[in-house]
Amino acid sequence: MSATARVTSIVVRPRDEVSVFATDPQQLLPLISGFGRFRFLGLRDEPDHEEWEAFLDVGTLHIGGAIDVDRTDEHRLRWTSLRGTRNVFDLTVEPDGADRSLVTMSLTITLSGLVMSRIAEQLARGIMTRHLDAAIQQLRHHLEWEQGGVGGG
């Protein structure tokens, strides 16, 4: 059984500026308060792929484990689980006019079992959506106000 949460937001910054920050796990992950733990483990054999350990706190569950971070697209950050909770994260940055970007984040988790996994996924979807919504708003605020955007210097 799988559960997916997806959120979008407009960031008042050009796509290239948003992408440089948003697709770099070393900058993005510390900004997202829902990630309880994360750390870089090393480069993978495949070019532009890194292995990280990342855990999202979903209530009392810690969703995550070792992940393969795909950085082959300069406007996208995608990871898939290698070990631990099966999950896929995808962040894309698209242009929305000359000085605006549309950022989309999605997270899909897959749990094993029948009844218990179905109940857990229903609960997790709401919590995941709240975490992703907070994350995308933290990202937007950081880029617009703290990095010299609309209100920053």
C-alpha cells in the first residue's frame, strides 16, 4: 500500500536561483524541520548520484533510511530508497514568468502488510502533507526573504 503527499508553491525568484538552492540536499535538508536526521554517506557509482541517510518524522514513525539522491537534472531533486522505509521524494522547479518559479514537492511511502499498513498510510498521508507544506513554505520564505529576494538584502 502506498500513500503520496504533494504540495506546490510559487517562489518569487527566478528558476535558476531557486534550483541552485532547492536541488542541493546540503542546503535543503537543514531547512526542512520535518527531517529529524540526515547525513551524506558518499558518492554512488552512477554519475551525479549520492547516497544519503534521511529520516522524516511522521508522528512517531521515522520514514526513511538510506536513499539514492539523483542530481542529474539541474532543476530537479529526486531520491529513492535503498534501505529502510520504501519512499520516493521528488522536487521540481519550473519557470512561472520571468522572476517566479513553481516548486512542487511530492513524497510517496510504501508500507508492507494489509490492514495495519492501510491505516498507517492514511494517517501518514495527512502528516506527510503537513510536513511538505511546511517545508515548501520554509523554502519559499528562505529564498524570498533571507537570501536577498523580495524583502531581503
